[in-house]
Amino acid sequence: MFAVKVEYEVFPEYEGENKDRIQDFLKAFEELDNSRFRYSVFQDRESKRFIHLSEYKDEEIQTELLSNPIFLKFQEERDKNLKEAPSITWLDCVL
């Protein structure tokens, strides 16, 4: 099992649309085998940065999620509205 943490900040005028697109791909993920992954999204109260924390049993499910058309559209639109490049951290499960 491994996890990935992605942090980013979008321009204020895009924040609402970003939240809507997050809801769209999370809904699409409900159709997948959620025993193989966990995907959570948070927003820092002060900085307004978005934090995506995804946990995967294996690379196969990660590939499946990241190739979802709704998720790909989210990424494409988000990338056009980023204040700076996202921070990506790969995490290994200790337990």
C-alpha cells in the first residue's frame, strides 16, 4: 500500500469551480472498487490550498483512477488555474 499527497492553490475566482469538479470525480470514483483505494480532499482554512490524499493498494488501481475521464478533465482545468505548480509527496505505509 502507498499514498500520494498533492497540494495546490488555485486562483480565488476558480475555487468554486474546482470544488464542483472535485465532487464530480469523487462521484465517479464511487463506481470503482473502493476496497482498493481511499481518496480524500481537504482545504486548508487559512491558505485555501487544496490537499488531495490518495491511498492505493497497488499501482493498478492508481492507474485506473488517474485515467478516469472525469478526473482527467478536472486536472486539465485545474492546471489552467494554478497559482504555482502543485506539490506532490509520495508516502509509504508504515503499518
